[in-house]
Amino acid sequence: MFQQLQRSDWNSYRKRKIEIYERARKNKEVDDDLIPILDKINNLEKYVTISSCSGRIVVIEVENFGKKEDSEFLGKWHQNVSFEEIFSAILKARRQTWLIQYPPIIHIACKDFICAKRLLEVSNNVGFRRSGIISIENLIVEVSSLERLELPVAIEGRILMSEDYLRTVVEFANKKLKKGKEKLKKFEEVITFL
């Protein structure tokens, strides 16, 4: 049997999460292009945002893939990026290096299962097909989509691909990032239907 948050618990939980969001926003820790969407969600009394990213392209260096502890960002962009910016970041590589394009992601706590179900329906209808409940305890829905690109680009400072291929990869990463941002716009338009 699932234990749902009681109304008084929900109100205090939601208030704490909004305070955290407001602090992060003030400290410029929230992606600017997501603020209108997050504000709309946080104005709905049955929902509250927990964390978010508007989508990004990164060049990241790791000791071993899958171990975040010793990873280092060599470049990070939340908008279109040029081949030159990516190439410059890759040139800094000394270990295993990856180019990754992440889709937008928003974690939203819901007051009850009915609200979570409605959020999933709305998310899926605008193209966020990878959305799902990721926490039963706090009824957190992850709104996300499938636009993702991930590939190794260098090992021990040696670039693994030709310039032409890398240019093509950067072009695809930008297209996928743009598609995710377009879905965010559609999502913003339908938030009021929650």
C-alpha cells in the first residue's frame, strides 16, 4: 500500500521545495530558458519542481566511463555550439573523453497519483516520451525525451574521429538540442491544462 503525502505534509513539502527553487533562481543556478516553465508549474498548487535542465551539450573527461567522481567538464553549453568550441574543448583532453548531448529534464513532485497521471499524459502528448514516475514515496515525475547523443571522442588526448565526422556529430547534437527545446515550448503552452 502506497503512503501518500497528507495535505498538510504536501503544503509544507511544497513550500520547502519552492524556497529551494527561489534560492537557486536568485543564485543563477537555474537555466534561464526554463524559468518561465518552472514558474508556471510552481504556480500550480498540486505540483512543485525539484530539479531541471533545459538540455545541454557537454565535452566531459573521465577516468573510466560510468565513474562521475573524477570526471571533469571540458565544455558545457545550453544552446547551439560551434564545431570550433567543441574541438577546442576536446583538445584539452588527457583521459577518456566523451561528447554528450542531453535532452531537457524536469523533475516535478505531484500532490497525488491523479496529478502524476495527468502530468504524464500531458508530457507524453507534447513529445516527452521518456517521462515516468521515478519516486513513489514523493510522487516525482521525470519529464524527459529521447533526444540524446553520446560517443567517445578522445582517449588519452588522441582524437578518435576525422574533422568531417566530428563536424557532422556537432551538427546532429545541435539539431537534437533544438528539438528538445521545441518540446519545452510546447510543454509550456499546455502546462495550464494540468
